[in-house]
Amino acid sequence: MKKSFEELNNKMIDIFVNEKWIIKEMYQQINEHLTPDFSVEDWLTLHEKAIHGDLLSMQMLIGLWKRKVYPYLKPEIKKIVQEDN
């Protein structure tokens, strides 16, 4: 059964709040290896605004992810991401 947008958004907010250290570590690695011009704080701020409903931030986060991160993910990680969609 598909979850509603609200359920998914609430889960994303919960993960962001309770597991922020994991997300921060992920963005640290992305910053170091893929986006030296976009800081960890930039990623975290954009992520937080996006999950709290800022549509422009959502678009920017998705766009940056697709252009700067997704192409460099290992095939097995891409498979997991595709299965979740």
C-alpha cells in the first residue's frame, strides 16, 4: 500500500531530526568528494527547508542530487534508490 505524501514527509522529518548525524556525515562525504563549492551546512539547510515544505528548496535539492550525486553512486545503491521509488 502506498503511503500518503503527508506520511512520507512526516517520516522524513522524523529521520532528519532523530538521525541528523547520519545525514550530516553523508553530506560531509558529498561535500568532500563531489560538491566542494556547496558546504555541509548548505546541504543541511536546503534539506531541512525542503522537508518542511519549501518547494523551491525541494526542487533545488532534487536537482543538485540528480546532477551532482546520483551519477556517482555505486550501482547497488542506485538499485536500492530505484526500488524505493
